[in-house]
Amino acid sequence: MQQRCFLGTLAFGPAASRTTTCLSSGGYVDVATGTKYPPILASLPDVDRELDMSISGSSMTQSFGQLTVNLSDGVADSLNVRNHTGDLSILTGLRSYDMARGWWADPALSVCQPLFTGSATAWRTGATQGTLTLSGPAVLSRQLPLATYAGTGGVEGGSDLTGKVKPRLRGYAFNITPVCVDSVNQIYQVSDAPLWMGTQGKLPDLTVLEGGVLGNWSATSTDGSWSYAGMVSDITTADPAAGTYVVESSSRGAFFRLGGTPVYTITCWATGLMPDGTYVSSLPDIVRQVLVQDVGIPAASISSAWTDPFGSVDSAAGAFWDGSDSYTGQDMITALLQGSMRKLAFARDGTLTLIGITDSFLGLVPNKWEKLAILPDEVIDIKETDLPSELALPLTCGRCTYSRNYTVMSASTLSPKAELATLRTQRSAVTVGTDSPTVEVVSPPEVLTSLRTQAGAQVVADVINKLWTVADRRVFYVTLPFERLFDFEMGDEIVLFANVDGLRDGLGGLVVGESWRGSSAGQCVLTVLV
């Protein structure tokens, strides 16, 4: 005989005086350390985790729920997270009944499986019970400790920039507006980290434009453009010749200085490094480095299987934050991943991984595999639910933007000599291939992605075309025995068999959500896209 138990820890408070409370259902003792987990957990927590399937939606999985505890002496004080966001970890294991001794033996902590890792807030008490509101880990939702201008002159800007956030460039960005830190000496900052110096390590990957007119690398400056005149160690002491610009790329950031005063708007395109000088160019690699270096997430918290869910495709990318406002780690991840059909997910143990909304599950052959298949006799209940509103009707095509234009130029800001029509528009890769176009024209949402190339965007456009330009996509809530939860994770591809039209012979599916309730402790619900 076996009996499921639940146990966990809640930690909150300032780092120097952090409080950690252990809790369990029915009592638990870690025999390896002697740590006791008091039986204050009223039931299995109510938890929902979901993946936004939409093209324009959140680039992260969302978690929310509620935990209920029984009140006893000291419990209210030990769980009072009103002034803090607590870090909650819930595990589950199976107790075995010891027939000889007549009691339930606790499982070793090492064999307990992670069920939820996230945040707990909003402690509320009643007569006999208290509740906590659960959500995903808070580390990405907190404001980042961003570098700001001191306003003391030079690269620290004038008094007008005091306290303003410095710009940040990670990877490649097209036609960005750098921050003018010194209008008298025409010094501009591109990023708070260095520039990539190209494959030869000699020339900065930086092109300066005035009014949309490209600068050049070696020829004498032409009217309305600027010529590159070399690298300098201190941009504030440099004195570039008229019509030229010099560049500083150092630990204090990336800057360029003009030898003259421009008439039209100054923009540039460039490739930025990470704060430690690391060069990465693919979208998954940039996201990983941003998580570690900019957000401060320990590298050990990122899945060892971190990879691009789209496989070996062109995913060159980058993003620019102009410093006009503060932002969170989640804002940075959204800027990088939104529209790319890639999502950042926290697993149940709190590790981070990338999930792709791809079409590969459509090619699964219906076989009754031991774990990858859900069979009719284990389906407790199944019901169809709605697709996201922007996907409720089939789209007319697949579309994905690339090489985002960060400064859309108008007639008043473009020089008459400008030849780049793309400075006034955004660019998209499009795939048209619907078998049965809808009567209504339903265009894909225009989401500005961080992808650099048309080839990278075309991969995404093709996937959107295969998934969302047909009327075949459906989403089901599938209720299963709770034990089956641990055979699947968000983003897993499965084969779904059920006594429902279209599913009797099995269909490939993608797990895009999961939930469980204390009131139905023996059950879990998977959300499956087919």
C-alpha cells in the first residue's frame, strides 16, 4: 500500500535574516538530516501552469494558484509574507505502509519529485486556516539594478541625464537611436557593454547614419555621411577630423564621437557584447546570457538541455533598450522572444528551459507508447476549450518580422540622399499556403521580433502557416490520474487517444498547460494542443 504525501519549504525576508518554514501534509521527517516538516498543509495546493500559444502573447509560462495551511501556534507568524515575496518549493512522494510496525513510512527526500517552484505572496488568515497566493518565480518580475547616468559630464552625461538609465544592446540591432551624452562634443552611447569587433577582431560592428545616409569605412566623407576614423581608448579626449567618427569599446560601454555637428537625426546599427565581453549571436544563446549576466540567475538554474527548440536554424538576433524607462528581466526576455514562437518556461523544479510552439508534433505517428501516449482507459474526463482569440479563426498566412527598425524615419528626419526605403517600414517574411482560405481575412498579428535575418524569420513564418492557417487545431483539457503528471512536462510532444471525434485513432499533441486541485488530489489536468 502507498499513500501520497506533500511537503515543502517557504523562505522569505531579507537575505541577512531569511526565514525558512517547513510544511507538509500529515507530517514528514527527513531521516537523513532529522528535519521535521509539521503537518500544517491542509491539502494539495491549487496550481495552474500554462503556456501562451498566441503569436503576440507572453513569452513566458504563467503560474498561479493558492496554498492553504491549517493554523496552529506560531504558524501565522512563520508564513506572514505581507512585506516580502516568499520562495516556495513543494515536493511530493509516496509513503509505504509498514505492516510489521503498523505505520506509514516516509519516502527519502531524495526520491521525492518536484511539484511546484515559485513565489508566495498575500498571506491571509481566517479562523482556522490561512492562504497564500502562488505565482511563478519572482526573479524575472523584479526591477533590474540598471546603470544610470551620474550627470557629471563626459560619458556620464550632463545634468539633464542624471538618473536616467543607460542604453543596452545585446546582439544585433538595426537603426537604433543612441543616447547623446555630450551634445557639445557630439558623443553618443550605444550600449552599457562593449561592441563586437567583427570576425577579425579589428573593426567594430557599428555603422553610423545621419538622416538615413550610411557612413563609410575608408573613403573621404561624402556630404551627409560620416567616415570611420578608428578606435580610441578614451572617447572624451579624442578629436576626430571633420566628417569622421571614432569609437570607444570598453568595460564602461560603447561610444562614438562625431567630428562635427549633424543636420539630420543620428542613428546606427551595431552588434553588442555581453557585460563580460562574451559574443553570442543566436537567439537562444543571447537569452541564456541575458538571464545569467543581466538578470542574475545562477547558471545552474538553467536546464542542461538548453537548446533551440526549432533545431539547427538561422536564429541570429538581438535587442536594444534605449534607457527611456526602467525594465525587468521579464521585459528583456519578452523583447527577445516575443513573436519568435519560442517561450521561456520554468520547470516544476525551478530550472529554466526554452519551449517551441512548432509543428513537429503534427508528424507524430499514432502509436501507444508507454509514456508518450495518453490512452482512452486512463482519461477520466476530456473537454475541448477555446483557442486564444487571435487564433480563433484560421489565419490567411504565416508572417514573421525581422531586422526590427528601432527608429522609423519620416520625411522630416530622412535626408534627401537616403536610399534605404526600409528605414520607413518594418520587414516581414511571409508564407502563404492555406488549403481552404477563410471567408474573413484574418491577418497574423504584426509582432516586432528580435530576429535579424529573413531566413530566421522564414522558419517562424512557415511554422505559423502550418499551425494556424487551417481549421484543424483544437485544444483539450484532459483529466488524468495524478501519477501521470510526472510523465509529462510543459512543451512535451505526446499522442492523445480518447473517445472523442478525431482522437479515437490518436493525434499528435503538444502539452501547453497543467493544473491540479486540492479538492481533487488524485487527479491532474493537462492542456493539449492537437
